[in-house]
Amino acid sequence: MTANYLKMPLLPLRGLIVFPSMVLHLDVGRDKSIASLEQAMLADQYIFLASQKKMNSDDPSSADIYNIGTVAKIKQITKLPNGTQRVLVEGFYRAEVIRYLEEEENFIVEAEEKEEIVGDSYETEALMRTLLEQFQQYIKVSRKLTDETFETVGDIDHPGRLADMITSHLSLKLDDKQEILECFDVTERIHKLLDIIADERKILSIEKKIGQKIKTSMEKTQKEYYLREQLKVIQKELGDRDGRTGELEQLRTKIEQSDMPERITTVAMKELGRYEKVPQSSAESSVIRNYIEWLVALPWQTKTEDNIQMKKAEKVLNADHYGLEKVKERILEYLAVQKLTNTIKGPILCLVGPPGVGKTSLAKSIANAIDRNFVRISLGGIRDEAEIRGHRRTYIGAMPGRIMQGMRRAETVNPVFLLDEIEKMSNDFRGDPSSAMLEVLDPEQNHNFSDHYIEETYDLSNVLFIATANNINSIPEPLLDRMELISIPGYTEVEKLHIAKRHLIPKQIKENGLTKSKIQIRESSIMKLIRTYTREAGVRGLERQIATLCRKAAKELVSDESKDRIIITDRIVEEYLGKPAYRYGLIEEENQVGAATGLAYTTAGGDILSIEVTHYPGKGSLKLTGKLGGVMQESAQAAFSYVRSRTEQLNIEPDFYEKYDIHIHVPAGATPKDGPSAGITIATALVSSLTGRPIKREVGMTGEITLRGRVLPIGGLKEKALSAHRAGLTTIILPEDNEKDIEDIPESVREGLQFIPVKHLDEVLEIALVKEDEPNES
């Protein structure tokens, strides 16, 4: 460090710039910023103040901070009750960051003081007078500054400090203030400030003109309101032939021509009589009018005739969806029962699966298959019971719940009604919407559904309700009991390939203005997209990648008129989309000690989970990292206890728990992980680490473990098998009780995997660990 450089902590500021000679308070709350303050107080109390380039950055790096700032001295620090610190600082001089010495715990920089350049004294004096005069004119047109502000800067005799103080009082953008701060030549600084003040005066002048126009417009509006009120009185005296009477007649005609039953018509006519008596200026008038409009708009008896033809329904489902044979078979069974019983009463279908597997489109296909109207509402984020049951008609802005809104859009009493993301409803002090949903979905109750806004009971028994969910764990048991679950797992690679060729590619070619003659995507390129550019259970990400290819092809065709056709090859895929985002096959490249591959079930389908264990000299502590949930932590504890109880049989040092610390880690620590099926995976990795025996890289496993080493059954085997197949595993160890679930796995996946059912952990270790006399092949 040279003699001209100063080492000091840096405090990044948000939306604020401190100039030399300024004294002001700062509220500091970020950990790195507080650390900078503490380090400055331990030294000479000097700190470098520089502004962030973006205000919304909570954790800025050195690239996000301006290099030019102000060296200030900390005068006072006060700790506030909310944990922040209020700091009084005084700016001294401008400085520039030469380099950053530290960025992790807090910012430490080497800074160089920047000297101000003062020009000719006569020119400077003239500029100062001009600047004061322009600032005084600015204050006259500004509503935010007073004459006292001018008096505070009028006595400053140093030109640079005068420019800085005036800049601090102006309502400028951060970039403009930073430009003034970075101007070391005082003459140039004053010239720039004069230009800025001139522009601000023009803007304020325009704002003043706009304000005058608005005032004139408001006076005109008030005048028109007065004339309209006079007109109402005149119309009332004349019998109101063309005024409110006409509106009342329109409403009466709507009521008479609607399909409302007699009891609802009576209610509507009664409300119409109230509406006629209430003054139109009253807030209650609009409430009554809206209520009548809702009664008229709702379908009460209009319905579509069901046209359940099994061959047609099967054809529609097959045309809209590839694969999902068991799902489509269950839907056809459901429709067959509806046709024979001629009633909707029965289980409510709930399509469960990860995002992008076609749950919503399946519901649309069911509606198309039986010629019913289709309506969808999203329940994600609903936490107020009134969202389902509606608001009571006691205030302006009240409205019916989502169910009644959906029925209005459906226009018939027997639509296919999709309740999307039903598991994402929550509850708070405003009520539990899932409890209100019980009445909607219960066939024994929904013929008399009561909405708080409509007040009159509404018959929902003719509606075919279909729900969708990504994960059923958060659905309350009573609500779950009213639904029949149909699981839609992820697609295999072969199914994704056919879906892309039959549905996604033709759709994106059309949406991007192309034709089949202008673009061709080879089958190998589609597989490359599936394997190395997407990692998902559904096909939503695949469709986005295909859309990107189509857009880029369209751009190239338009830019180069000599081209009339583009063939998407593997090389073109990389040219358009960049390097692959994922590595096809996530298994280890060679057998590893202490690293086991587990199979997990997530809301996005199946996935593989690497579990790593290492040990080192210590005092026997067990450390768990990777953001593990409570159930997974208990599995680790159980595995650790089992290994301690079997040291002799496993050929492990009996006192290892006194000599070594054990660290169990599941990578991707930013993702929460929980569930009961990682027990045997953790135990296998632990034994491998302590014995030094590698784990076979092609083996994946799933199952819970007891303290006696028994392997308990798990769920989601189909999704886990799909993820193992995608990752390139060849062997899956699973609980013996789950052997029956192997039949649910697609045959194309079963052919590439060997399933080994086990009862005890000893069997797992025998299969997964490389034997001592067996070569450790990669």
C-alpha cells in the first residue's frame, strides 16, 4: 500500500449520497454494514461512504457500488429497539476506491483522496453568484423548499462546498447527484449544477401548468354534477320517463326473462322495489343494483345435455394426451358410471401430480368429451373463507365467492368445474377456506350451497367438480376424504418425445408464425432437449425450450431471406440455447466411499438425492447439514444408533463414536429436504465411510430404517423409479412391502432397471457396498 492510499471500512448507502461537509444521521441495519461501523469505531472512526447503484440490492458486491464516495467521521452511534443503529456522520473529503481488500464479512477498501480543482477566482465568484440566484429562483417555484433553506447556503463562501450543499437540497435522481460528487473540478461542477437547476425549473413550471388545468377540470366536473342533480329533480317532476324509470324497467325485464325459479324471482322483485325507493345518490343504491345484476346473471336452470359417448370420450382423451393410460382408463370408468346412473353424485376426482404433467388439460378434455362448459378457478393463496362463501352484503365492494363467480362464467348449472391447486389454500384469523370447500364438494350438502352474498341457496349438485393438486400432504383430512385421488406421475423420456412431436412442436410452430415446411426439429435434437436442457416430471420446461428454438429460427429466417428452411440439429440446439444446463445421467462417475444415492419424491416428481458422510478425529459428535427436516434428522439418528449397535458385525471400530466426529451432509443446502425414505441411504453411506468400502455408483435406494435394521415401506415408488431411470441408475433397492408397486411403473422404465426388494439393512449393505475382494470399477 502506497503512502497516498488510506485503508478503511466501507459503508454502502441505499438511495443516498453524502457530500463533504454534510452532517446527517444514517440508519444502518445490514450485518455487513454494522460490521463496517464496528471496525471503524475500533480504529480512527473514519469510514468510506459510497452509494449502491441499485437501491433494491440487499447484499451488494463491489461491482454494485460506486467507486467515488466521501470519507466521513463517525460522531455518534445509537442502538435502536428494532436492532438497527442510528449513526451521526460528518463528511470530510472526496475519495476513490483503489481496490477492495475484503468483501465477505464486511467491506474494507484502499481509497485515494481526491483534491478539488479551483479555477480563476473572478470566474468562480461570478459562477457562485449565478448559482445562488438560480437556486433562489428554483425555491420560488418549488413547494418543497423554503426561504430558510436559501439562508443556510447563502453564507457559504467556498464554491465547491456551496455546490455540494445546494445539490443535497435538490430532489434529483441518484445518478445526477453521483455525477456532481464525481466532479472534482469546481468550475465544471457548478456548470453542471446550473444545467440541472435550469431543467428542474422547467419541469416545475410544467407541473404548475398541469395543476392549474386539473383544478379547472375539477371545477367543470363540479358544475356538471350540479346540473345533473338539477336534471334529476326536473325528471322526477315530469314523471322520469327517460331517467331512472327507464333503468328500472330494464331491470324488471331482465328479471322476467331470466331462468330464475319462482322463489328467486320473488326475492329479485322485492329488491327492485327497494332500489326504486332508495335515492340514487345513496351508497345503498349501488349495492342493491349489483345484487340484482348478480341474481339475473347467475344460471339457475339452464343446462347442457350430457353427450357421454365412450368411443368419442376415449378418442378425445387420446388425441389430447399421450400416455397416462391408467389415468385415462379411470376417467372413462368414471364417465361410464355417470352415463349408467345419470347422476353426478359420487366421488370428486382429484388429479394429483407434479407441475406440467397435464392435470388442467385433462379436465378440459373431460369437458370436451361430454359436451359441457368448462370453468376454472385457482385456489392458490386463498386464506379467507369469504373467497369461497362470498362477502356479506353489508358494505360497498362486497361480492360473491369464487364458486358463484365461476358459475356465472359457466352460464350453465352443470359445467365441468376445475378447482386448481386445491392444496395451496391456507387459513388465518379470517377463517378456514378448506372448511367452506367441504360443503361445495360434499354431494349430500352441495344441492343447498349458501353464498353469503347471494344469501339464497344454490344447487351445485349438477356440477362435475374436478380438483388438482401437486401434493396432498397439506390437504386437510376431511376435505381429502371427499375426493378420489388419481395420481399423474412424471413422463418417461419416450413419452416426452411423443408428446413433443404430436403436441408441443406443432403448437409452437403455429404460435411463432412458422410452418412445417420452414422448420424441422430432428428426433435426436428433441432427446437432447429432454435430457440436457430440462429436468422435470412434466413437459412445461420442454415446451419453453421448443418455443425458444422456434423464435430464434423465425428471427434467422426473417433476417436472412436467402434461407427458406431451418433444420434443428444437435449443433443448432447448442447454438440457439447455449451449453446444456444439465448433465444427462447424474450418477457418480466412479464408486465413492461415503456417498450413497437415494431416491426422493418431491412436488415436482421424483428426483435422486446424494447423501454424503465423512468422519474425522474428534469427540463423537454427529453433525447434520443440508437443511434437513425433522423426520430426516430422526432417520440419521436412527442410522447412527444402528451402526453403533452393530460395530462387530460391520467390522467397525467399537469406540468410533468416541474417537471420531461424524458429518452427514445432503448437497443443495438451499433446498429444504424431509421425509422418511432416506434411512437406508444414510445408514449405507455411514457404514461406507467408517469401513472405507465404496458404494456401487449404479445403485439407488429408498426405504426407512428401524433401530433393529428393518426396512419399512415408502411411497412414490413410481416417481422415484422415473428419476432413477433419467439419472442412469441400473439397480434400485426398495422395501419388500413395496414390491407390489413395481407393476405401476411403465414397462419401458422397468426394462432398464433391476429392482431388489429387501427386508433388512444387512441385505442393503450386501448389495450396495463393493466387496473387499471385488475390484472397485468405475
